[in-house]
Amino acid sequence: MDPLSRPISRRQLLRYTAGGIAVAGLGPLLAACGGGGGGGGKLSMWWWGDQEAVGVKKWVDDTIAKFKEQTGTTIDPLLMDTNNVIPKFTNAAAAGKPPDIQFIFNGIYHMENVWLGYLAPLNGLVSDNVLKTSGATVLSDFEGKQYRVGFYIVGFGLEYNKELFSKAGLNADSPPKTWDEFLNACDKLKSSGVQPLTGGIKDGFLGEWYFVNTLTQALDSPAEALDLFIGKLDWREPKYHEHWVKLQELYDNGFINNDINSLELYQGIAPFNDGKAAMTINTTAALPDSQSKLGDKLGYFVMPTFGSGKMAGIPITDTQGFGIPTKGHDHEDAAKFLEFMHSPDRLKAMWTLSKALPADDTFDSSLIDDPFLKGVYDEWWKGTHNVYVADLMPTLFWTDAMFVASQKILAGTLKGDQTGDLAAQVTEKWKKQNPDLVEKYTTWGKDLAV
Amino acid sequence: MLKTRSWAPYAYVAPAALLIGFIFAYPIARVIDFSMRLIRGNSGPFVGLNNYRLIFEDPTFVAAAKHSALLLVAVPVLLAISVLVAVLLFERVRGWRIYRSVLFFPYILAVPIIGIVASYLFTLNGVVNAILRGIGLGGPDWLGNEKLALVTLMIVIVWREVGFGIVLFLARLLSLPEEQIEAARIDGAGWWARLRHIILPELRGTIEFYCVVAAITMLAWVFGYVYTLTGGGPGNATVVLEFYIYNQGLRNSLPGMASAVAVLLMGATMIFIAVLFWVRSRAREEEVA
């Protein structure tokens, strides 16, 4: 009888099962023996970024290859989806099986994992110099410890098409600085037959970008934003929801594309890159891509101001970053890789290979051979800049207030001056649902106020 | 007669019972346990029924429950289309086998693919509206209008799920004895009479089964559509219970509250299953009588 078609006995089944279990059990044990910080090990890395800084994967792959050449350590990267990169990490960390190196967004997106003990403080692991210069921003610190190093920078502002500005009779080299100038520009663009602003808000990310670009104008410090999110300050105070009143103003005047609610972020940006709309809210990470389509016609400016907070009119810049999970199996090698990412050669390579702008104070911006992008880098990173206050936003506020308010305003079913009530209700709801986090936020707020 | 010890049958059943218990009962017990804790990471302090109280106080949950209930409207629509098309195919119209395959095709496509494609088709300036405008009917904002978004979602769900119903009913019809229908035809029964007096009574059991399955689908299997098609928006116009669970459990880091909703959803689903069993047992009793 063919051995493969012979019936298996109960005894054989038990033997094979026991063997299988033994092999399955030995696997992690053998894997655990592979690390050790002495090089030659294997690390896993979950990351995100190529969706935003298109092309940065080339740099990541090259950096991993160079790191292996120098240390013998293999990094196994896994590029994650935007919505999954943090939740999957949190779940894996809760199960005790996180990767060795983890991409983390700034602020609350990693701070909740810090509070759960899933991320290790980097002090003592990564050199103090790299920690200081790596562009992690103050939002990566909690109770004196730093949990992130920077990756690349993401500035926030408005892209504009200089050619369409000129055709509408506007000065293409002097984009609007105040809200009135902005409305005037929109009006002239509309009169010239051009769509002034384009975007897609179905997935909510544009709502977040708008929210940060405009709420920040009402604030004196990041701590003030945090006080709003935890209910110490009141959203119903007009200056704290004025940004949504202004959004309604843009909607009522017909300055925004009428299909904004049915488009996702990048679907909404596409008409700008195709030269069919004059302006769009976008990040600096997307500028090389827009530049490849619009060339010299592309310009970038800070959101025009209506607010009178100390943070008004100043560029907003965030950084993406990496951390080391507490239960990663080789902190030492993981820290070496983070330091390697910030070595001068790698910083230079990020620009030459991917046209991404590295989050590192030691990066020599004279290497940026594109005058437009160099100007943006110098203004948004080297110059005075604000943190990205959405990094302080509880996710519940994102899903139930920011997302809802911006979409409803743009659907014409909520007035800007009604949003203060909505935001205040959601803040109270968050406090009820997360009594333990209120205390953590308060502690964090003290760090930010220092 | 072979004598066995009284515990022996239990011992034989025990491994399978333990396995089933581990696979099904343990996760359900964990979800119920989670629903009464403020979960942070793997566990958290016991909070009794507080999570249940919080979800009933949450306007987003109330909206989600309402939207899930509204989606049940799609069940009779699915049933009517499925039965009607299955009966038409059963008439062996020319090329019926091809139609059957074509109609079943959407059902074998992955939900995310359908969601993504539909989200392009139904944009304000998408293909659907281009066609409507082409024939002078204008074109609404299918996904961007709060009043229409749930209807659009329902249309896409029905479009995909109807294939399963058609094949199910057609399979049942093809198993009917041809003589009965042929005899009715010879006796002069028209299409409507055959449908009403022969086909529908024969389909009764399948209809009951399909209604319950479709209702469970609407309550607990539409996440993929919502996630890819609308993301719960505009505003919270298409947030359903599953999406609320996802938001609370994964995005808002509140697995305890997500579990509480899951327990309630499981309860609602079990009611449907209980109704199915009750209807089936009553039907059997009637048949016996």
C-alpha cells in the first residue's frame, strides 16, 4: 500500500502531534537565542511612511542593507497600513509579541502605549546626542524620559499653483497671510473659473490637517490644546471653535470642491496635482510628488491667520519616528539601528535616495539641491515651528468630534457655531469613558508646560 | 448485553467537548469578562455594568444601533429579489446557467474590493452619476449626503449578497419534483398560481433560513462595507454596531466597551437564531400533524 494513503493510527497521531508541539515550542526558544546585541542577529521592524513620504521605502531598504553590511544584523521590515500600524502594535505588545523596532506617530499615538508599558524609554539605550538632535519633539517625552527618535519631518500648510494665481490676477510670489487676504484670493480664483480649494474628507485626515492648521492659531502653547482635550478649557468659548466657523465660511462661499465629502484624502488632492484647482492643504512630505507634476508652478505657504494666539502664523511641523517595544527581544541592536538611521551618511541618503526631509538637527540642509524644497525645509524645520497639536488629541475626539464636525459642516448639516457644543460633549464623554487617562494626560500637560 | 460503566460515555465525549469549549465557550466567556472591565492592555479593573451604562449614554452608540436596525430593511429586499430571480431562472430562460454564474459572481468577490470599487463609482462625480447625468437624471451625492449614505451602503450590500440568495433558492427549486409543477401546468395553472401555490410553499424552509442568515449578515457582517465605503461618515451617518465596536476597541483603546457592545450584538443575533429554531420546529410539528 502507498505509505501516503495508509491510514494513520491513533498512536502515530499522538506521536506526530507531540512532535509538532515540540517543534512549535522550540521555534521561539531558538529565535530568542539568536539576538544578544553582539551583531549577527535578526530584528523585526514594523513601519509606515511610504504612503506619506512617497519613495522613503527605498531609503529604508538601503539603510537596512547597509546596517547588515556593517553589523551583520538583519532587519526584517514590514510596511504597515495607515490604520493598522499602531493598533496592531498595541495588540501585539499586549500579547507579548511586538516587533523589535516599531514605527510610531508622535504624541498620543505612542504615549498611550508608553502608559501601558509597551514602549521602552530610550534614555540609556540610544546615545544622548541622537536623542537630542533626532527631532522627536517635546511630545515624545513623558516624566523626563524620551520614547521616540525622529524619522522624517512633516510640515503642514497649503500648496498653491502659482500659474493659476497669476491668471486670477494675484501675486503668485506673495501668497495670502491673513484670513481676509485668503478669502479675497479664493474669491478671485473662483471668479476666474478656477476651483480655489480642493480636498477629500471622507476618511477624515484632511479634517485633521485643517483642524491643526487652524485651531493652533487660537493657542498660546501646546499645553493649552491639551487642556482643551481634557476639558480644563471649554470648546464652547468662541475662539476655540472659530476654526470650524471659518470652515463653514469657506463652504458657504463655494470655495471648496462640492464632492469633498465623497472623496478620500488623496483623491481630493489629485485635482490640485493635475492643475485643476488652485490650492490644497497638504504636508511637506508630499511636495516632491506635487513638484514632479507641477514643476515650478508649485508654491507652499503657512495657513493664513485669523486667530491671535501666540502660535498663530508660525509653521507647524511634526515628525514621524521610531521606538523600541519593551518586549522586543534585543534592545541593544534595535538602539544601534536607530542611531545608524541618524548617522550623517544615512541622513544624506534620505534626501538623495527618497527626497524625504530627515528629522534631525544635524542634517546639513545645503545638501538639498532643490531651492524650493530647501526653502521649505529651512522655514518649517530650521526656523521656529509649532508642534502638531492633533498629536495631543484623544482618538475619541478624532472619531466623534473632529471627524463628525468637519464632515457635517461640509455636508451643510451643522453650523460652525454649533461645533463648540459637540466638542464639549465629546470631551466630557471621553473623560467618563477614560477616567484613568485623564490623570495621565494631566501629568503629560505638566511636562508640556515646562 | 454489553455492560459499560456509567461515566464511560462522558469520557468518550469529553475530549470533543473540551475542544469545542476551548474554541467557542472560552472566547465568549472572555468577551463577557472584558465587557465588565476597564481593559488596558490584557486586562483591567472590574467595573461591573459600567461599560453597558456608558454605551447606552453614548449618542454614537444609539446612532449605530439605529443604523444597524435600519439595515434590516435590506432583508425583505434581498429576499424578494433572490426569490424572484431564482424563479425566473428556474423557468429555464435561454442562457439561465450563464445568468446564474453572472449573478453569483459578486458574491465571490472580497468585500473590501467591492467597497473600494463602489466608493469610486458612487462619488459625486463618479461613473454612476455620469450615467445618470447622461440620461438627464442629475446625480445625488451618494456618499457625501448624510441622508443618502446609508441607502447607498444598503444598495452595495444588496448587490453583493443577493447572489447567495439566488443560488440558494435556485438549488432548492432544482431539487423539487418536476412532476408536481408539470402537473399543475397541465392542469392550467399559470405562472403566478404555480408560484403562489406550489413554489413558495416548497421554499418556505429555505426562506426562513435565508431571512435569519440575511438578518445576521446585516447586524454582524457589514463592517467591511462600512469601513471601505464610508468610514462611518459623513458625520456618523453610517456608523453601525460593528463599526462602533471597531472604533471603541481598536481606535479608542476601549476593548471593555467594545466587548459590551459585542455581547449585546451576540444577544440580538441569538434571538434571531432562536426565532429560526422556533419557526422550524413549529413547521415540523405542522408537517407531522
